[in-house]
Amino acid sequence: METVTLNSNFKSEEYFINMGPQHPATHGVLRLLLTIDGEIIKKVEPDLGYIHRSIEKMCERDSYQQIVHLTDRMDYLSANINNEAVCLTVENALQLEIPERVKVIRTIIGELTRISSHCLWWGVMGMDVGALTTYFYGFRDRELLNDIFEETCGARLTMNYNVPGGLMFDIHPNFVKRVKEFIAHFKTKLPEYDRLLTDNVIFQKRTKGVGILSKEDAISYGASGPVGRASGYSCDVRKHHPYSALDKVTFKEALRTEGDTYARYLVRIQEMWESLSIVEQLIDNIPEGEYRVPTKAVIKLPKGEYFQKVETARGELGVYIISTGLKSPYRLKFRSPGFSNLSLLNHIAVGGKIGDLVATMATLDLVIPDIDR
Amino acid sequence: MTNESLQELIGSWSPNLEFNEEGSQYLNVTVPIEELHAVMFKLKHDDQTSFDYLFCLTGVDWGEELGVVYHLESTNFRHSLVVKTQTAERENPVVDSVYDIWATAEFHEREVYDFFGIKFNNHPNLKRLFLTDDWDGFPLRKDYEDNINMIIK
């Protein structure tokens, strides 16, 4: 048989392709402009703004109570933690003494929110790399949490449960019982997640050594949350700047050093265990007391600048308020974790294949309204 | 480092820096716009300050001036600093980019350019980030007017 040799003069050509804004792997309206050579990525340029609502400009018009509602619509999977961030900033500025009960409930719901967000991420992560079952498993467990939230706050996603001064209303009488039931249930399900996806050989081949981010680059790009921690960068706001009841609990910061897609995956799985442990430590010891301290109907922050960081499911959310002493902030900036995490996508995706880009993006866990604000 | 020793050290680099701790939980330093890049470079690379994490970059319209606020933290020493700079030039405001010092500044500076019209010298890709290229004006400026999209109470 004659051997066919490929023509050595064969030239490949760089070309340009659109990914999104309706691509299933971008999970929202994100458009990526890809420059590719065959299947090798040469450049990724995100095109943003498809759902930009200019929340920061709206905040300059609204009262502090109204601003809390808008934050639900940023990172909707961490809605409660976003609410908490604004409330903490306002409370610190007013130097309000917040009851212990409020702090504990906020932390419990915050950690449950994190689990719920990671459940959705886990389901979608599997789906992005071709395992549809994970999607149903993730949503099955997340549904239980949404039911708990619904019973207490009346909403399943945009919870809007925090107000400056405390909580909108007290927890539902069933809350403690149902959360305990969830913990018992989820402890049997997390090992199932591992058996299904974590230990899956095909999944490991798709993710190990893909999209590597070094620690130095993680810091320089302002990575936070699981993305930073998978690169060995200790950036958990809950550890370094604890807020609410997080200084009363013990938990381990999930850290890995590989910095690849698989490490980011493992960090989030580990975080779900840690969040369960935080909730377990607090759920039996919710102190009695008020669920809200009264504030003035029109809140005016003293002249000055206030900054508050919290750890959402995606990383570090910063709220920066410049007040001139009026009923609305003079300038309010949200430093959103997704924005910084997206900015490093080009850095870690170049040189890889399109399929790897999908896996890498899945572990950045982008929520587009959080980036667009 | 404590705020006092930070102020002493950084203050020795240039006589034109103004420090302020009032009304803020961080130490604030206002840097003249022409010295910004040199000071920022030193803040990151000096062994004692080592501000390697730029966690927030904000554009502010002060009414008369346009300004940029940089929130810095050191992941080694866990101390923080707020650097501010401003310019009275509203028609053509230009600030040096710090993209070469912290990579995260690339996107943040594009956002500031998009909403405040502040241009950044030496920025690799300075164009609008969220808005379309033909958008008229800079929406987060205080004198921006849009009778259709803005609801004013």
C-alpha cells in the first residue's frame, strides 16, 4: 500500500468565530470573540454589556433600603450574601449593634446559599463536559434548599431577606428542623457526587492540567473565591476579614496548589463540606433575641467612605460607598468577583482547545449579571 | 505594617503625597496624577509595602474633578491602602494605566473609561467595555443626561 504523506506546505490560517451570546456553555448572555487556528485558541476577548442595567447609577438615586433589592439581581445565585454585604456596610457606617441572632441566621442562610450555588454549578459543570445526569442530581438537592428559603423568606432565588438593621422577618418555625434534615440528606449525596463525577476517568482527563493559573497570576488578576484558592492563593474573606458569625465557627479554607480546572472543581466540592460543617455548628445554637433593630425610615450615612468585603459563592464581593451625608450614596461601586475572574480567561485559555475552554469556563463559575451589573 | 509606619515610609518617597485617615477605615493617600505610576510601581515592588493585590478600582466624578480610587492590599502583610488621584480636566482626562503592575486593572480601567471617559495611557486595549462604541457620553458622570433611559425622582 502506498503511504500518503501530508503536504508539508500545508498552511493553517487563523480565523475568528463568535461564541455566544446564546451559547449554552456561557450560561447567560456573554459573547466571546475567539481567534482560533484550527482548534487551538489564540485569543479570547469577552464582549460584555448584554444585560447591563447600570445598578451603580440607580444606587445614586435610591435609598439604602432600596439598594438591597437591586443586589439580588447581580449574582442571583448568591442573592442572600449580596444583600448581607450592603446591609453590613450600612450597619457599620451607622455603628449599629446587630443582635447575635441576626448574625447567626445570616451566616446559616449565607452558607446554605453557597451550597445551593455550588450544587447548581456542579450540575452545570458536568453538563458542560457531557454528563447530563449531574444536572438532575444537582437540581434535585438544590430544590430542597430552595424550599427551605421559600418557607422562611417567601422567595426561592432573589431572597431579599436582609434589611439594614437585621432581617425582614424571623425564621419559620420549621427552619431548624428542615435544615437538619437537609444536612443529613446532603451528607449521603455528596459522596455520590464524587462517585459519579469526581472519580470519573473521562472527566479527570478533560480537566486535569487544563487552564492552569499560577498563584502570582491569580493575585495579579484579582482572582478570588475558589478560582484563587485552587491556585494556592489564600483569599477566603471569611478567614481574613470575618463578618457576621463567621468568627465563631471553625472551618478549613479549601486550598489546592495545582491551579488547573480539576483543582477548581475539587475546591468547590470541599467548600460544600465546609459549609455543611459551619451550618451544623450554628444550627443548634441560634440565640434568642430580636431579629431586627429599628432604624430610621430615611437612612443617612455620615459623610465618609465605607468598604465591606464578603465571600460570595464566586469570591470576593466588595461594596464601596462614598457618602456625602444624604439619603442616597454619592457613589457606590460593587467590586464583583465574576468581573475579575472573567478577566483572566484569556490568560488561561490561550493555547488550549475549544473543548478545554468550555471546561475552564465552567470552573470559573461565571454568572453574567454579576459581571454586567 | 501599621498605618503610621506605612505613612512614614510612603511619605518619604515624595513630598507631594497627602495622607488622610478621616472618614475611612483605611489609610488614604492622594497622589498627583503625574507621579501616580511611579508611586504605584513602588507600592507593589517595595519589600516593605508589597501591595500585590488591587482589589478595587473605582472611577468617581467629584463634580469639578474626575478621580480614580485604587484599593490595595498586601497578601503577605495583610495591610491595606487606598490611593486616590484626580484631574480637573473634564474634556480630556488622562491617567497612567497601572495595567502593567496589576493585570486586573485592564478590565477595571476599561470600565472606568466606559462610564467616566477617563483615558488611560499605555492601556493595551482601551475601548468601551459594556456600552456600544457609538454611545454618546459617559453615563456615570454626574452631569450626564438621558431623558429616555433615566428615571429621576
